[in-house]
Amino acid sequence: MEILTFAVALGSALVAGVFFAFSTFVMRALGQLPESQGIAAMKAINVTVINPWFFLAFFGTGVLCLIVALLALGSTAGTHRAYLLAGCALYLLGCLLVTVAFNVPLNDQLASADPDSSGAAALWANYLSRWTFWNHVRTAASLAAAGFFTMAFRGVN
């Protein structure tokens, strides 16, 4: 359980760092570009992010969270169990579910948009606002999950 707890702590922290970068400077930089360039850049990012390394960190941590939650329900007691379950819930709901329910549909909408259309400015402004809001949620959830996993790691045997 020690290795799994350490792995989900690292995975959650790594994913939180990726999301933190987008929340604190990437989206702001893209927002400073002309709409057509910002849209084109974000479309390129959304295609490039689909790669084995990101999927391993993002979805691999989710799979490990499911395993940790099941093991915690069956064998870990006390405060450490609560930390593990809280971390798993935060990552699975606040990171994975938010991504699937909010960020991916916004990405899909952007993917089908014409960056040179008359509605591009409004679409881009809406995308920047909504996507970044949900990214803040993912950042906070995955960072908090890493914190809970770190606290649990201190007492896992």
C-alpha cells in the first residue's frame, strides 16, 4: 500500500502541476493572442496532449486511485483511511470527472470552430472563461488529493 500511496501522491501532484501551469500563465498568454491565433494554438495543444505520457499520468493516476480506494475500504483503518478516500474522491471527481464533463466538451466545441469566422471572438472569450474556471477546479482538486495522499503516506504500513 505504501508504494501505491506514494504513486498516487506523485501522480496527483504531477497532474496538478500541469493544470496549475495552464491556470496561471498558459491560458492568459493564449488570451493575449488575436482570437484566430489563440484558437489555433489551443487546438494544437488539445491534439498534442493526447499522448502516452500525459495519459499515463492523468488516467494512470485515476486507475491507481480506484485500486487505492478499494484497498483502503478493505484494509486501512482510521485517519489514514479517511485521507486515502478523500484523496481518491478528489482526484476521481474533481479531476477526471470535471475533465470529462466540462473541459473535453469545450475542447470538442473549439475543435469544430472556424478560427476566422465572425463568431470566433465570442466563442474564444467564452471558451477562455469557462475552460479556465473548470481548470482551476481540476488544479485545486488534484493538488488537494496530493496533499491527502501525502498525509496518508506518513502512516501507511
